[in-house]
Amino acid sequence: MSLPTFKYNPYPVSLNVIKKEQTICPVCEKKREYVYHGPFYTVENVEGICPWCIKDGSAAKKYNGSFQDDLSCDDVDQEEYVDELIFRTPGYRGWQQEYWLSHCGDFCAIIQYVGWKEIAHLEEELTEDIEDICSGGALTKENLKQWLVNDGDLQGYLFQCVHCNKHRLYIDAC
């Protein structure tokens, strides 16, 4: 059985939030070959959720939980986009609080964890995000280029618009 696809997280295996590992899903109670290892916000301690129960929304419904904090997202045009992101999309692992970017009135897809070397070729496209990141005064563009290292103290998260393919950047410090 092939993995379900997710509009806002098309690469959950490479992001290490879905892993090839046997589980008996607590939602569907089926033996599965893949398991979710990302954030899940619920009052219960839940482990072993399969990707199929994320995709169909049954995991969020059963545990009254979400895979993304709806207050840690850009604004979007339609409530159905919010529902798909927080109830039917695997999250990603951030240093602090994960944040989901948007573009063209919809959420972007998380593409990969990045440092400067992975995004240097996108510098011009990411200019607006880089300026916003550096506008607080504590971080200059040159510091960003030096300190943004994948798995370092300053971590980047590369997103891409699901409509026009524009890249977006979010950063987090440990």
C-alpha cells in the first residue's frame, strides 16, 4: 500500500516525521509499515499513528487533536485550508514552535529543512522573507548567511507555494 500524499507536506519521509517502522495504529487498529513521529497536539499521550489516519482526519477526530497549532500559521483565504493543515497534514519538527507560511491565499508546502548553503541559489526569490527575518536588528543578512546551518543553532525551513511555486523561508533558533 503506497503512502498517502499530503498537499502541505509532500515529503514527510524525508522530513523524518513519517518513518518506515511497523506500528499498530491506535486509531484504525491496523498493522502498518509506516508511523508518524511528528508533533500532535492533544491532551492524551498518543503514539503510533499511521499516515492514513492522518490523511482521512480520523486521528485528529478520535483524540480531539491537531498536527499544527492554528495560531502558528499565516492567515489564509478559506477555512477548509486551515482544516486540512491542522487536522489532515503531518507536521514538521522545529526547534521552537513550528510556523506554517502561506502564499497566494493558501498555505505553502513544507519542502525541507535548510541552511544557507541549501538556499543560496534562491536568495533573490527569498529576498522579502530574508528582509523580514533580518528586520528585528539582531540578525543581519551577513549573519544569517553565516549562522543559518542545517541542524545548527539557526535552522531554516523551506516552503513552496502550492499555486505559483514561489519559495518562502522561515527560520527558528534553538
